[in-house]
Amino acid sequence: MRQDERSGILLAVAGFSSLSVGDAIIKTMAGEWSPLAVAALRFTIGAIGLSLLLLRAEGPGAFRPRRPWLQVARGACLAGATLCFFSSIFVMQLAEALALAFVSPLFVALFSGPLLKEKVRPAVWIASPVALIGVLLVLRPNFTELGWLAGLPVLSALFFSLMVVSNRASAGDGSALSMQVFIACLATPFLIAAAAIGHLSGAPSLSVDLPDWTVIARCTLVAVTASTSHWLAYLGTTRAGAATIAPMVYVQMIVAIVLGYALFGDVPDLATIGGAATIIAAGLFLWLTTPRTTAQMSRALQGQPETLDAKADSSGNGN
């Protein structure tokens, strides 16, 4: 049992670390192609690959969602989160963008009350202002330099939290693979439309021309690493349990700092490090104060695997 737990933790760490590697690959394309087009191409490739897997595993019937409009909402939220996050890492340090995106679990906790009729725990009202202090610390130097663009990771976290809420609402509507296919396939048209609008806007940074082959290769690599990352995290939670794996998501921050320095020469200042630590502390406080039995019972009643729900709640980056 202990051996399974250790291997589960290692698998989860590998999965979450790979997500930051994918983010770093996305950042290498800054200035080479529109971030909106990068997002559209990455998800087009991912949607095709996942659809082929679903067709082989479950047949054509698996492509019919039970509640189509709910799946559209999931896709729209994922598209919004991806567009904002990809755009943010084009103009900000990787660690700074990721730190701000980690506020998503707090948004999830806040939205679950009015949208899912779940009781908002007192711990949420304690953690929220603490996380806000962390957000302000990270935003402070960036807002002066970037203006409203500095808020893109927070907006990404907002969209991501709405996606998690819609994921909960759609629990039991299909297999884990089919739910991934629905959200990827329905996010893709939104992303393609956003890339087209960006191109027509005339903004030079959003212009979409024929990309270099390396851009296509990197988008393909990110699509593969993202799916692999999610699968590793899933395997980790099946072996060690969601409660053990959840804090491992913050290894993304460490990897982002290392990669940011090694690849782009980015060195977070003390305010950013302090703000990131504050946001992470707020997230860990929420995790520590969540009743295990209540969370597990809720997932069992919803028909949703504990591992998948925990992965969605804990990760600050759904890309």
C-alpha cells in the first residue's frame, strides 16, 4: 500500500511538472505567431487525437452528449481560460502567470454555492482575502508595466473555475474519455473563431499567417504532453488517492520558476515570490479544511471518479 502511494505521488509530480513544460513550450512561440492561433491549433490537434481514441474505444455512439448545451458551456469556459492564459504567458513571466492562475480553486469554492447550491464553507471566506493579497502582490509590478494585460491570468482562473463547476454539473453524463472529447471538440470552434477575429482586428501581434513548421511541431508536442500529463495525474490519484495528490499540483510553480530562468532568463522578484506563496498557502488551507468524507461521498453520489474531480479542482492550469 505504501509503495502504491509513493508511486502515485511520483506519477502525479511527473504529470503536473509536464504541464509546466508544456507552458514553457507555448511561451517559446511568443512573437512567432498569434497566441490565439497557437491555442486554436493546439486544441484542434488535441481534439482530433482524443476523438480517434474515443472512436476506437467506445464507438460512434459515444459522441452523442446527453446535455449538449452543458457541453457547449464547458467548451466555452475552457476556450476562455486557454485564450487568456496563453496570451498572458506571451507577455508575462511564466511563474507570475501561473501564480495568478492558482486562484482558480478559490473561485470554484465561491461559485459552487450560487451555481451548484453547495454550502460555501467558512474556510472559503478566510482563504479568499488571503489569496487576494497574494494576487495584488504579484500584480503590483506587472500592472504598472502591462496595464490590463496583467489581469489575464486571473481572468483565465475565472473561466477555469466556471469550467470546473460545469464539469461537476455534467458528472455522470459519459465516460472520462468522452467528457474530455466533448470539451476539447467544443472548445476548438471558439478558439478558431477567436483567432479569426484577432486576425481581422488588424493587431500585428494577432495576425495569422502560414506558420513555420516548428510552430506546428511545438503545438503538436504540447497537445501530446498535456494529454500525457492529465493521464499521469489520473494514474497517480488512483494509486495514492485524491487527498494525497492534490497538493502536488504546486510543483508546477517550482518547475515554472526553473524553466523561466533557464529558458527565458526570468527571475521573479520578492513581491512575486511572496504573492505566489500567499496564493498557494490559501489553496493549501482550503485543501486541509475540506472534509474528506464529504468530498468523497459527493463524488460517489455524482457518479464522478474522485480522481478526475480532484484533478480539476486542484490544478490552476487546464491546458
